[in-house]
Amino acid sequence: MTPNAASPSSGPSGPSRRSFLASTAVATAAVAGGMPLLAACGGSDSGSKEGATSGKAADKLLPAFVASTVARPDLPSKNGSAAGYTGKVDLTALATSVPEKLGTGAPIKIMSPFWGSPPKPDCAYYKALDAAAGTKVTWQNQDGNTYGQKLGAVLASSSIPDMVVVPGWELVGKIANAVTAKFMDLGPYLAGDKVKKYPNLAAIPSDAWRMGIFGGALRGIPMPTADATFIVPYYRKDLFDKKGYSVPKSPDEFLGWAKEATSAKAKVYACGDMSWTAFNVFGVRSSGALGWDMGADGKVTYRIEQPEYLEALEWTRKLFDAGVVHPDDKARSGDAGQRFTAGQILVYNNDMSAWYGKTAEQAAANPDFELDAMDIFGPDGGAPKLHASQPANIWSLIRKGASKTTVENALAAADFAAAPYGTKERMLVDYGVEGTHYSVEGGVPVKTDQGNSEVINAWVMLAAPAAYFAHPDHPDIARKQVEWQQRMGAFAKKTSTYGMNIVEPSRYANLSSQFEQLEIDYVRGNKKLSDVQQAISTWKSSGGDKLRDWYKELIDKNGSGN
């Protein structure tokens, strides 16, 4: 069965944040990403849609939490980590999480982002899922890389599919406001004990459901993420061992090692663009709502105002200046992951899904290939100061005006998609039908060509269980992923905006948009430190100080997320 994949907790300074997310969001199966919302929705149905709903006001809207006892993980969640399944699952004795079909077979149309080539509407995979869940889904799969454009157009029209998947990174501008205006309150179907009709949805953690509150109502069925979701600094353990390199444990050690490991003549460079990791090393908060935090002194600040923000950028620039970053990374061309597997760079950062993805990819072609993850160190080599990711960042929503039958069938589909690992339902969602989409080799499911073309990323986008890792063919990777998250999660704190679905006033929508490109240019030596400092000053005078006051009022009113 396929694990939940992780997305970044800090946006990239190489590729754009959005293109990176689009390419990795469903790198394995359901996304358990931590990319902070670029904007999110709150407020109320009447009047302003700005703000958030949290605390006691939110508690009244949430479904009751009923933990699943169907399949217990070998490695329970700890310090905000995902859970891990490392033992071999008996595929002949899978548990059942949906004992009776909840769907009535009524037709529903679902629009969702899709990466790759969608299968035919009448493919064997879709037919099998509909038969098992009691649904009749017509998938309106849209190119994930341009999903925002399609989503915006659809939400602006009068013809909205019954169910729509909305990723957090698309919640900007008019799309953010449309979520409240165009999608229904699911409270009458899911609030409190009502959710118990859908046991897999009831097992979704409450913090994730809290993120499904839009416009003062429970509208979004969430895809849960682990709090300890961070960008991972991967290194080529096989090459480190061969060269006798020690894993660096501080920024200074990393720079010193990088100079030693780089040989332009041999076309081997120490690393790719390490900006993502640098922000974590120096304790810089994520962009978006999670970038705001209230200190012990009661002062609210944004990430670019942290002294550590400039320190992180300066260290990354040192790497570029020292010539230890691959030229293609500096030019922002090609694929850093391919350079990593080719041994052209020895360290690169990516989301958690690459741990398994690269291992599986290289298993046959390069059996000596081994990657591992550095623990994130602090600025002085001590403990880092990390920040917890939001507990959900993708939702499926049901259009306003949908009939009761449509709603119940959409919820039945979501409940099936949220089945936990170790169940028949999860197996069907992730692998399809045995003999058609996969075969069992040595007790491990292996997808056929048909499985690889049909069982991709449709049903997994509707909902997901609590975050987990499981790789039947590489169980040790799941263990390493969970243990790394547990170690890093011990150093993570929640910001004041943790767990809040926030929509900023539209007049500030593009206030911070310049910083992504500015970071890219500065670390590559194309901008001066004074340019960054001036941009921060301009940000403050152009609305940043007023937005700070807005956030302080919001936190004072709703309480802090930490």
C-alpha cells in the first residue's frame, strides 16, 4: 500500500513554490503535505469573509473524533510525526473499515487536479472503486500544473461539479472567497456524532478538521498532514561512505565539507540550492499565514522581519559564492533530483516522498545507491528551531445546492478514500484489483502496467486517514521517515496561527509576492543585501504594518494556535 507523501513546509527558492507543489503533491499517493496556505478562508457567511474561526467557536463545528482501531501502526505518531507501518501485511487477511456500502449508486461529478495522463472514464480501476463504495463517479480530472486557472474559471461560472478538490496553494484571490460562497456547510451531515455514520472520516484528527472550516462553517473534508512535515536535506550515503565524509552538523561544517567535496573538473558539486533547508536551519517561519507569530512580548511579526531571515539567505549565498552549488541549480534549469541520483550533486533538499521515490527508482538500475537524511541542525550546530506545519492543506468540498442524495454519495466516496492502512479499502484505493492492477510477489503488491496507468491520483485526493508512511517493498524507508520526523518534531513549536484557516484582507493579497523572486536573486548574487532590506522596509510601509495590526487583532480575538 502506498504511503501519504509529504510536501514542503517552506517554499522553494529554486523552482517556484507552486510549480514545486504541483509536481510533488501526489508523488506517491495521498498528500500529507505541510506547505502553508498562501491564503485561506475564514470569517462568516454574512459580512466580511476575512479572519478565522477557532477556539470554542470552532469546537462546536467539528466532527467527533473516533480513533480507528482497524489497523494499528508499528510506529505510532510521536512529536507530531506521521505513523509508520513496517511489518509485512497479510494481504489475504486485510481488515474491513467500511462494512457496508454507504453509497446508493447515485451519480456524482468530481473535479480534481491530476498529474500525468488521466485514465479512460470507464477504466477497470474506476469501475472497481464505484462497485465497492456504492458510488457512480464521473471524474473531471484537470491538469494539476494549471489547476488554479481551471478552478478559478469553474468557480466563477454557474456550473460547478458536485464535488471539487481545492489545494491550499490555489487558495488565492477570488478562489479563496469563492470557497465560502460556492460550497455548502457539511455540519448537518458531519458535526458532532453525525460523523459516526462515516467511521473513516470520524478517525481524521480534529486539528485537520479544524482546517476545514471556511467562512464560519465546516465545508472542507481535509487531507491530514503531520505537524513534523519539513523539507528534508538528503545526502548520498553511499558516496559519503565511499569518500569517508562525515555528515555536517552545523552551517560552518557544511560549508567546509562542501568545499572539500566539490570538484568542478570532475563535474561533482556538493549540493543543489539549499534555500529550503537554510530557512529551517536558521529557524525562519514558513510563508503565508504560518509566517506570522506573536512573541512572549505580545508583538506580532512576519517571517521576513526575523533577524534569522537574512542570516539564512546570507548562508545560502555563501554556498553559491563558494562555487559548491551545481551550475544548473544556479541557473535554475533541469532537475536537481536527477543530478542527485547521477552523483553530480551529493546533497539536495526535497519533500519526504523523495526518500522512498528515489530509493525505489534506483533499486534496479543502481543497487549501490543509498540516500539518507541529515538531521536539521541549528545555526551554531545545536538544536534547530522548527515550526509545525498546518494539519491539513487539501480539501474536497461539495457545491451549495447539492441534493441530500448527492451529498451522502460524495461523503461515502470520501469515507472510502480515507480508509486506514491495512484495510481492503485502502488496498483497493492504492493498488486497484489484484490480477488486473497488481500482482503479489513475495507477499508484496507490485503494480502492473495497467495499474501504473490507471491507479494514479484520483480517489486519493478526496480524503485521507491520519498521516502515515508504509512501503511494503522498502519497509526500512518507512521506519527511517518516521524516526526522522520524530527527531525533528522534538524541536518544533506551533506558531500563533497554527490550525487556523485564515483569509487575509484582499488588499494585502500580493503584499509579499516579491520576496520569492528576491530570495532567488539574492542568494545567486544578482541582488544586494540592501535590496532585501529595502524590500522589507517597503513591505512594512506598503501595508505590512497594517497587516500586522490585523493579525494581532485576529489572534487576540480567536486565541493563539500555540
